[in-house]
Amino acid sequence: MGTLGILISLALLMYLAYRGINVLILAPLLALLALLFAGDIGLLLPTYTQVFMKAMGGYVIQFFPLFLLGALFGKLMDDSGSARAIAHGIVAKVGSERAILAIVLACGILTYGGVSLFVVAFAVYPIGAALFREAGIPKRLIPGAIALGSFTFTMTALPGTPAIQNAIPNPFFGTDAFAAPGLGVIAGLIMFGLGTWWLTAQSRKLMAAGEGYGEHRDDPVAEDKGSIPGFWLALLPIFVVIALNFLMAKQILPAVDTSYLAKPEYGGLQDAKSLIGIWSIIVALSAAIVLLIAMHWKRWMDLKKSVNDGAFGSMLPILNTAAEVGYGTVIASLAGFVIIRDLVLGVSSNPLISEAVAVNILAGITGSASGGMSIALKTLGEQYLEMATAAGISPELLHRVAAMASGCMDTLPHNGAVISLLAICKLTHRESYKFIFVNTVAFPMVALAVVITLGTMFGSF
């Protein structure tokens, strides 16, 4: 009954999240539902306060700075006009006749530099709509192009990306954002290459069949939001994020004496290995935010409002993800979970394959890359590290596989980012989800399989 309760709870989480009920409500209720099936009625309140809330709070403590700084950086990039400047600059350099490539590149550069995918969607969509309309490309391809540039290679594959999905494995495996850089680049090129080729082929096929941009009364009207900075000036904060993240992770922080961490007030850690990856991103984003504010000092219409909006914008994403982590921790504490855990661990003797399966399944169920990966690593991360160590597999390879696996099944139809993107583009699942699915589920799966194969054959590089 305990295992059945877990499965029913997971099914309800996926269905009700798709129906639009917030996970902050769903996660504790469905975790306690699974507990009821296990027959532990007397443990409802202790489980809620001592297991669910402690796990949720622990996640917030660990990752809140990254959510806060990422949301603030994205908001300032948007309000300063830098995000639009980069998008316009890419279009000008690539050419409006290559509209799909231009939109994918614009989204990719912005998200690789740390700009929130929601900010990117809002900033790039009006430009994409104008380009696609001018070229006669069906509008329903726009979400696929934005998703390819925002939800795939820059989120999980390219080394150094400050995306939260690339930071979550750090404390579990003692790695940093640049784990397995060669494999990450190969995976990124596969996603980018296949996705751009397929979207371009689809546009030609649809246009040859007589489908054009179409009539859309609710298309965005170009707004004059004031002057925007030059292209290279707008790119400078992004360069700072990437370069400073690398220097802090590889050169500066590893050379710092962190023996004080052994003191009880600092957690009694033996070294800073599990913290350096997160510290590096905090420093990089903080420096880029200060630079952004200073560079555009005369451009801000209301800096206080931009900062406040950015800070408030970080709250719901981290609380949603933390609630999913609390849910996963409760599920993992149940006796029925042992059966599920053994099934997942028994999928393959190769920990990379087992890890990829576990993260994919949980990301698909929760509709969240960060939530699914956090649950998987919190419940199984220690076992995967032990299996990898015994098999001579690098923790860096575990990091890259976990991050990439989180970005495959996460974008099923109930995913919040997918729903938001379609709402921004004013399109439906029926019209556009096919193009999102192929680019964010199918092709990332191909890239993940290649990384696992290469990593098993040649190790991490």
C-alpha cells in the first residue's frame, strides 16, 4: 500500500500541477496523502514540520542567493534595455532572413549570461514576431525557437552557465559550474545544431504547404521604451558573469585558506569543495549587478522599483522548487520508497544511466528541471557518488549527466515555463507544443545519450 500511495501521489502531483494548482499547496498535501497510504496517520504533523519543512527550508538556505541574484540580474538587464540591445544586435549581425537562427542565438546568449528565461521570453518575443511576420514564417514556430535557445544547451550543457540547474549538483558531488566542459560543449552543439536544423526544415515544409505567418490580432505592438545601449556594452555584464565565475571557481577560491569551515559555527566541513561552485556564481552575479547599475546610472527610470521587482520575482520560483524538494524528502522517508529506489538503482549497473533515468522521471513528474533533480540527488545522490567512485567515474561526469537529464522530460505539457512561454506568445499547446517538445525533450535526450556513451568510454573531459 505504501508504494501504491507514492505512485498515486506522484500521478496527482503531475495532473493537478497541469491543471494550474500551485505546487506550494500541492506538495505538502500530496506528501501527507502518501503518508496516509503508508498507515502512519499519527505522524502527519511531525512529518510536515520535521521532515517537509526542514527539507524545504534547507533548500532555501542553500540556493536562495542564486535565485535572488539571478532574478535581479535578469530584471536589470531587461530594464536597462541591455536584453533588447543584445537581441537586436544578434538579428542585425545574423540577418533577418535567418530569423530562426537569430532568435535561438539571442536567447542562448542571454540565458548563458545569467538572464532568466522568463525575462528572455518577454524581451525576445516581440522581435521574433516582427522577424517571422516579415519572413512569412509561421508564428507557431516562435515558441520552439525561444525554447531551444533558453531551455536547452545554455541551461544544462554548456560549461560555466550560471543557471540553477547547473549549480544544484555542486554540493552533492563537490563540483563547480565548469564540470566536464568538453562533454558539455559537445552536448550543447548537438542540441543547438539539431534544433536549428529541424526548425528551419519545418518552416520550409510549412511554407511550401502554403502556411504563412498568419493573422494574429493580439500580436505585440512595438513600444518605444527609450534608448537602448550599444551591443557590446550590453554584452559586457554577461562577459563578467562567465569570466568571473571561471576565475573564482578555478583559480581564486581554491587557493583561499578555508580551514575555518571546520568550526561548528561554519558547519564543521573539512574543506570548501562543496561550496566553491555556489560561491563562484554568487560573486560573479553580484559583480555583474553592480557593473550594470553603474554603467546605466543615467538610464534608470526607477532603479528602486527595478531592484524590488527583481527581488520579488525570485520568491515564487525558489519556494515552488523548495516545496518540491520537501515533497521528495517525505516520499524518500517512506518504507514504500525502498522498492522504487531499488528499481531505479537496478536499471543499470552504470550509475550514469541510473542517474539519468531517475532525474528524468522526477523532472517529468514534477514538471521542473531543478525540482526533479533536487529530489533525485537528495534521495539518491550519495548512492550515485559511491557507485561512481567504485567504478572509477568522475564526479564531474555525474554532475553533467544530472544537469542534462534534468532538462529533458521536464518540459512535458504541464511544465510551468512551457505554459508561460505559450501565454507570452499567445499560442496554444495544440498549435506549438510539438515544436517545443522536439527541441526540449527529444534532442536533449539524444545529446544526453551521446554524453553518457562518451563518458563511459573515455571518462570526463
